Amino acid sequence: MYLSGDSERAIRVAQQLILMSPEFHVWGSSTHNTGTRRQIKGYDSLPKHKYKSIVYVFLDGGVDSYNLLVPKGSCSGKNMYDEYKSARGRQAIEADDLLDIDAAGSGQVCDTFGINMHFPILRDLYNSKEALFVANAGILSKPLTKYDDWMRDAKVQLFAHNHMSRENEAVDPFQNNAGTGIGGRILDILKRNGHQTSGNSVDAPRLLLKGDKIYKNPVWTLSSQSVTQLDQYSSLGSSMFDIVKKLNGIGESDDGMMSETWSSIVAQSLFEHEYAEEIDVAIKSGEFNMPNYRIDNDLGLQFKAVAQYMLARSLRKVDREIFVAQHGGFDMHGGDTLSAKFPEVNAALGTFINELKNQGLWDDTLIVLGSEFGRSITQNSSGGTDHGWAGNYAIIGGGLDGGKILGLYPDDLTENSDLWVRRGRMIPTTPWDSVWNGVAQWMGVRGDNDLDFVLPNRRNFDKCVLFTDRDLFTSGEFPHDTCHVNDADGDGVPDENDQCPNTPYWTDAVVDQNGCVGPTAAPGPTPTPTRAPT
């Protein structure tokens, strides 16, 4: 190129290639590149397992979920609605404006609750047993009340958006596996067990999807818009990518860690981009297009991207995946924003759920609505509310055993409550660990060892506080009373009777009553779990 006389172009190309080389970005170390491109690719064969997915919707800003789910009538010993109205002041919703749901049988302080009138799809889904609520939930390091040193023992900087958002995604307050997220760790175990997995962020935070580095599970970035072309004003054309891949090829055994990190990230990024372009082309060609999908707002755009990616699952050859979407505007210090924000989520969910039904995925998709924290029960001087802690959240899906409220809604919404701190910031009684325990089981994670990896803080709670998949789903395999059984390897045999620990539960091998594959020399009675007291 230089010899041809185009020296300016030659210099420009040299600058671009230098900038993309690991040597330019690594200090104090040289690299030894073999020149062989890193072979990064997706799955080759079709998956063997039925498809399941989780869509986590992060309601950014701290949603005022004590105005999502409100105690209303048939309460034990007192009028909880009056107590709610007195505590909330101008933030209180009038009783006639609430959408009634029946919570009898949920063990709550009231048999009748009300849902915010701007979120009618939740009422409809709850009544059809396709939604449930988790009451007074949040990030917890261990059970706490206001009589504990809760600020210290929380192990997270409370009431701060960035810290609470990060912990909401990680669910690891002691940072036992720092830098990973709850969804990423679920996918790690599933991939190890033979599932073909994918973690996908749609214009949203990625930490929830990051797994342990040893499993090398990538986090895919989905855009609600078309894929943007890289190297739009290329000096080399299509050959630029090939040269950059060779520059960041496989290193020698004595290559530096920093240069290897840079090169592996570049190679992975280029692969993800080309993969996204392939799917984008398929969508635009009509293969995975959804021309009648109604888009109401930004969240609707994100849901459409999720639905298209699900529709393309055969191309991607996956059977387990987690998506993260985000919708902001819930930080309501200055007044009520729910009247504007809930209708947006309501409309976007309605369209998305209809598409899931059209694709035949409604029973195998779980939608979790979460937020970094709830808000203060009492209002502030500006007529809004401030950062809180616990909140009430909804879980949605066609396979749910819904129509109930799990956890415990506070039976006291005054400053006398054991959970009330600093102007009505309620301490959670249901840890997010409880929710994700049952969700992980539904996705295919078994055994205390694997569940402890997914939920590093799980053992700080009584196991019977943790939900099982049977608590959440009609197809759940683990009744709640199995919480009294310790089963480290997940083979279905209690540890005290298990003569073959570490039997892999994810294989097709039949395990006998002693926890072994095939007959054992010392047969014993078939173990049965101890039933929980009623």
C-alpha cells in the first residue's frame, strides 16, 4: 500500500492495527503470537433439553412497591388499610382505586390485598394463577430486625443506588464469588451439566449474567435497535477483521496474562458482533421477523428484541437462557411516578406475553420484576418518598403455581414494627436467595453443593425459608418439606444414607436407594423426607 503511493492510507492502516494490537495496551510485557486465530464459536448441535428462559426486568430507581401491593381487607386483629393510609400520608392510594386480589390461604395478615390500578395485567395474571407476589423481599446477609446492628450486618451500603443495584444482580453480600451475578452462576452450573446456555443483556446491566471465569460463559449484548456496523470507514475493507483476529491470535505458553486478556476480549467481541449480525440478517430477511409486534415504549423495544432472540433459538442452538431488561424512572423523590411508569410496564408486558404465547413459550418462560430497593413508607418534605430497603415484587409465567403471596407482608406499618427503621424503611424478611433458590431448581440446578455455588449466602438462612420449585411452579419437583433433607450431590438420597457422594445428578443414570449407580453391597430402606410440621 505504501509502495503504491498512498502513504496517507498506509499510515492510517498502521495506526489502526497498532491500536488493536495487544502490545499497544500492555505495559511491561511482550506478547508472542502464534498467528493462529482464536477459534470462538457457538454451539454446533441442537440441544437435547426442553427450552426454558428467565427474563429479569430491572425497575431502575427503586420502585415504590408498597404502592404496588397494598393490604386492604379481612385482616387479622386490626384495619391494616387504615394503618397503611396513615403511614403513607399523601402517597396512600384510595381503597376504591385498588384492584382487589384474594390472598386467603397465603398466610398473610390480610385475606384481601389491592394492586395498583395502573398495573391491571398483574391482577389478571394473579387471578389466572400466572402471577404471584413475594412480600417484603430484599437483599439480606442474614435474618435481621431493628434491634440488631443492621447497618453493619447488612454487608452492603444500604439505600445507595449503585451498591444496592450491584447486590441485587449479584446476590452475594459477602462477595464469596466477587464479580459474578446470580444468573451467571445459574448458567455456569447448567452449562457444566450439559445444557446449552446463553446470558443476554438488552440495553441493561450485565453483572447479573456474569459467571465464574472457569466456565467461560459469555454475556451477549442485545440491542433494541439494528446491529451497528463496525469499522464503517474501513481502510482495508472486509480483510480488516481477519488481520485483527490474527493480531490477537492464540498466544504462546509464556505469553503475559494482560496481553492474553486483551486478545481474548477482542476476539470474543468480534465473534459476538458477527454472530449478532448473522441473527440480524435472519430477522430482516423475514425468518425471525415479527411485523405485527406492537411497541409502546422503550421497554417494549427491549421485549421485542428478547422475543426475536427467543424466536431464533433454533439458530443459536440453546435450551437455557436468561435475559435482563431495564426500565427507569422509578426514583420518586419529588412525587408519584407510578401513575406514569406502571402503565408503560403494563402495556409492554401485555404485548410480550402475547408473543410468548404465540411462540408456545409462555409456560417455559419466567418473568421476574425486581428493583434495587423499595422506598420509605413515609413521605418526604417534597411529597415523594426516599430510598428504602424491602419491597414487594411480582413473578410472572404460564408455568407458575400463582394466585398467592409468598413471604410475609408486614403486619405492622408503624414505627413500633420490628422491621421499621429510619422513616419507614422496612427491613426485608424474605431474602432474594429464597426466590432464586426455587428458580434455580426449576431451571435444572439440584443439590445443596450446586445451590450453594449459585447462592453463596444461602446457608445463612434456615433452609425452610428458601422457596423450592414446587412453591413456585406447578411442575416443581421438590416439595417444601424437602427443606429438612440435606442432599449435597442432588441425587435425591439424603446425605446420611448416601454411600456414593458426588453422584452426578444431571446424567441419565439411575441412582439406587443408597445414592449409587447400580446395586450396592449394603442395601437399606428407601429414604423418605421428614415432613415439615403443620
